[in-house]
Amino acid sequence: MELNSIEIYQQAADYIRSKIPKEAVPSIAIICGSGLGGLADTIEGERVTIRYEEIPGFVKSTVEGHAGQLVFGALSGKRVVIMQGRFHSYEGFHQKHVVLPVRVFKLLGVETLIVTNAAGGLNQEFNVGDVMLLNDHVSLPGLVGVNPLVGRNIDEFGARFPAVNDVYSLELRKVAVRAWLDNPYLVNERKLVLREGTYAWIVGPCYETDAECRMLNKMECDVVGMSTVPEAVIAKQCGMKVLAFSLVTDIVKYGYPARALDIVRDERAGKEVAKVKVAETTHEEVLAAAAARALDLQILVKDIVANI
């Protein structure tokens, strides 16, 4: 499918406009990460749902916890579109498919993009259930060419060489901090802790090795995940304001691999050898952690939207 010209994006936008009333055209788009799609259930009044496979150019999400549809309606009095499930490189999709919805949102008139994700905590001061505002990212795939901007530039969407050092809007981060501080239920009763830091993007789908985690930690990355950065980069190129945050669903337990040389020497010397325990993260663990914070995140996002 040709995604190097504006026509396919325009077809998708035109199709969506034909399915929603004029008053439902959104100004805010929200991309929901693994297990966080329940935000769409909080839409106020009438909603319109469009399956991805119905929309020209869209592909179908294949990941558990991603419903695969757009939901249009009102949230905190603002017109929004909620993306229940996103596309990832590890599903086999080209980067241009991953970010196609963001460009379509731009054509619909969206001015603000809110992106959520589930991520592993590299910062050992973080805890499962914390929420981290992204103020920067390290795009390891992007540094070696896995970047949605590679290829012919579509001038209608922005500059050939966009600056992304300020991709995550300080203005919106301040809105998010105020929304959190002004909600005593989240802070005092639910004990929701808000952090701020750097997100490391990897392609996945395997989780990181100990050595990779140590490297990312030394690079001052606070969490690591498999999404968000491509969408944020394209939104910045398109002139949107971007707010992104990660739900910390596990804390990376990184160390050093067991040394076979030491183990065998100890065995032959008759020494007691402790059984090596390998810490493994599972997608089920991620979904469970997301479910535990789902309602809190819905409240936080609604409060943020109300103040945009």
C-alpha cells in the first residue's frame, strides 16, 4: 500500500467524517496502551465506534489488550477520539502503518495528542503502579533507521527535518501535574505517584536482556517500552501538542548473568551452589498491573482533558 502521498490519509479522514456527525469531529486524540482502553467506556453521551479494518489504510491490531477501534465522543466536555489499541513494529507493520492514524487525526483537525503506554521501570526508585510523564525519549530503533520519517517526505504534514528535542509539551505536562495534585482521591486514597523522566523505545517483542537494561539505565532512561515514540515524533512534525505518560507495570530486575565458569568450579570443589533464579516479565503481568490502575488513569486523563 502506497503511504508516501497524502491521498490514502485523506481517504481515511474522509471515510471517518462520513461516519461521524459534524459535532463529533475531535480536537483531542488519545492513544490507549496495553490494558488501558477502558477509557472509552467513560465517553459521555452518544459515541461512535469505527473498527480499524473498516478504515482505508488502517491495519488490524493483533495484541491482547488492544480492542482495535476508534471511539468518538465527548470526554470532560471536549470532543475526543480514543484509539483503543495501537500498532507496533513488532507486529510486522511498517513504521508508516504504525503512525498512519496520527496523520489521519491531523487531517481531522486534532490539535492535541495524548499517548499512554505500559512500560518497564528501569529507575529502581520507581514502583509498579507509578505513572511517569515523558519529558524526553531515547529512540534506539530511530538511531539506526527505524523511523516513520524515513522515505519521501509528505510536505502537507510538516518539515523534512523536524526538531524533536521538545516533542513532549511542557505546557501539557504542567496541566497533568496540576490535575494530579488537585485530585486528593488519586493522591491520598489511591496513592497514585506521578513521576517524570525519559522513555527508552525498543522494537521488541522480546523483553530486554540484563546487559541491555544496564545500558539503558546508564543512558539515564527511566522506563522502557515498545511504542509511543513513533506516534509522538509524527505528531510533533504535524504541529500537534503531545502529552505522553507510562504506567509502570513491572520493575526491571537487572543484574549480571550467572557465570558458568564460577558455578562449575564451585561444584567441583564441593561447594554449595545456589540455584540461579531468572527474573522474567510476562505480558500477563503487564496486563494485570494495567488493570489495577485502569480506573485511576481514567480519572487522571479526564481531569487533564478538562483543563486543556
